[in-house]
Amino acid sequence: MTVRSSSSSSSPADGGAALETIAVQALDYWDKATGALVPPIQPGTTFRRDADGGTARFGRVYARDENPGYAPAEAVLAELEGGAAAMLFASGMAAAVTPFLTLRPGDHVVAQTVMYWSLRKWLLSFGAQWGISVDFAETGDMEALRAVVRPGHTRLVWVETPANPLWTIVDIAAAAAIAHEAGARLVVDSTVATPVLTRPLMLGADLVMHSATKYLNGHGDVVAGVLVTAEADAFWQELRRLRVEHGGILGSFEAWLLLRGLRTLFLRVRQSCASAMVVAKHLASHAQVATVLYPGLTDHVGHAVAARQMRDGFGGMLSVRMRGGSAHAAATAARTRVFKCATSLGGIESLIEHRARIEGPNTPVPDDLLRLSVGLEATPDLLADLDQAMAPAASLS
């Protein structure tokens, strides 16, 4: 199966397979032993050696080093992102922290001010413990990013786009140019966009990270992470070594479930995007809503960049800021019925969360903000649910 290298995901003009075809057919997978179109699960942890103790015949020693169950999902993910290779991890956090583990005392990294909260907390702790300088920047503003990057000293620039939970849009190509001019690598957390909407490596990023727990799996039954690289270079081999030595590996069954989820990725993400746009427009004129944060709306500060580097939609995530403040936000989240009040995102069911309450007193997230993950339910049911949940909030004024 020939794979196109362009950013388009459909209507191939050069005879190659569209990205959604690659995902659905798992790179034209079929089991050579049985003809089955679904891969088998290989739970083995150790592998037979050759008579001389070598590994020439099977090429594997131990599942922590090389798990054959990873190969189908990693191959599909590398192709979807247009990368040279992909690597599965036991969680999104395991994938996210691994590039930082290559740093040495005295190195400098830049990340964005509002990003995945758990990673932000870990990065501050890691930097303080290991002598790594960490600066945060409003990476939706390229001049703000340029101001904190230190040429010759910054090693990694970490951006997330759209960024949780304010849905800031980062110009990936511009951020890559700034990072590379300074001698740094650009890593993009593309969990929310997925390769359906954005392919960061095609825009100049060096690494792309996903919490595969979210949209890539999409069914709320797998915790996983993935890194995809533009080049299978020495840095990539260092990341592979760290995965082996730190043991942040995914189970064989989880890898199988992830591949199952990838096969419906395009349908799920496109439907979530379509519904999220309807929800965003509906809430933009709602009496109880002060602001809707969604890059698909033309008044969003990052809309022009999002329209340029995203395709097929603007994501299934949005946030709203309630006119009545924190009390209104908490009351609304407690009253939804179709939207489930729960942590996470990117699944088939719609979720709502009062983020400031979850993140705690040091969060940079406004306390009047509700984060919504729009799932696959009927859109009219989602709108009706939000309307009934927000209506009582007026009585709190």
C-alpha cells in the first residue's frame, strides 16, 4: 500500500492510499498464517533463541525490549503522522516525560503556560530536582515564545495545540523555526488534534506526542501513550533505550485494543468535530455563558492559524466561561445528564468538568471555566442537556 506524504487525508491524487484507508485497514494488515484481517494478540514475554544463543531467527529476546504486539499499531501511527517511526508507552505521561529524561543538568526547556496540568506539575518538579531550567511562555504568541528561547542553551520546546483547556492554537511551523534556529527540538502534544486534523511533523516538528488513551483509542478502555519521530536518529534511539530501561511499556492486549480504536479514528473525530461546532455556536449566544473557547469560532484569537494548519474540523473539545463564576460552573457540571461529569476526553461519550476545582489552587485555569469533550451522542440531546443544566444557574446570580 503506497502512502501519501501530503497533509491531505482524502481523495488521493497520486494513487496512494488516503489516511483514513490506512487507519481502517491497519496498513492493509492480514495475518499471513491464517488470512485473518484482525491481528492476533501475542502475550508472550520471552522468545526462543537460536542454538548458539543468538537472535538471528526471531530477532527478539524479551517483551520489554521488543514486543511483537506493538508493531501493527506503531506502523499505523507512524504512517498517519508521516513519521519515520512510532513508539508505544504505558501512558500518555510515560510518553510525554521521556524526551525530558534525555536532558542534562544546566539544560533549558520551554513549555507553554497553560497545558496538560499533570505534565506541567511534573516538569516543574523534575526541573528543580535535576537542575533543568524551565520557562513557560504564551506559545500562541510567537514573539513571546522567541523571547524565552535561549539559543544554544534551550534543548526542547514543548507545545500543545489545541492546548488544554483554553484551546490556544500554536503556529507549529513558526514554533519549529524558532526552536530550530536556537538549536532545540520542537515536541508537539497533538492529543486533541490527532492526525485526522493536524500532522505536526509535516509542519516542521521533530516529535509528536499523543495520550493515546484519548482519541486514538477512543473507547475509554485503554491507558496508553505514543511518540512519533520525524527522523529515526540517535535521539530517537536514546528515547527507545529509555523506554526499555524505565519499563514504561504497554501490555499486548492494550496495544491490540489501541489498534482496534485506530480503525475508526477518522469517523469518530470528524463526528465529534461536527457536533462540537454546533455546541460552540449554540453556547456562544447562551444567556449564562460569558465566553466560548473554541478555535472553530471566527472570533477565537487562534482561528486563522487553526484554519491554516487543521483540516476536517477544529476538534471535539471546547470550554465555556460562565457569567456567574465558579458557582455557576460547578452547578452546571453537577446537573448535566448526557454529559458525564468525569475526567478525560476523546471518548465516545461526552464529558464535562470544572477544571479549576480538579487542578487545585495553583492552576492557571479560570475558576469559571467548564471543559467539554463532545462525544458521539445525538447533537440535539447534547444541546438540550446543556440548556437544562445551565438554566438553574440563573437563580444563583
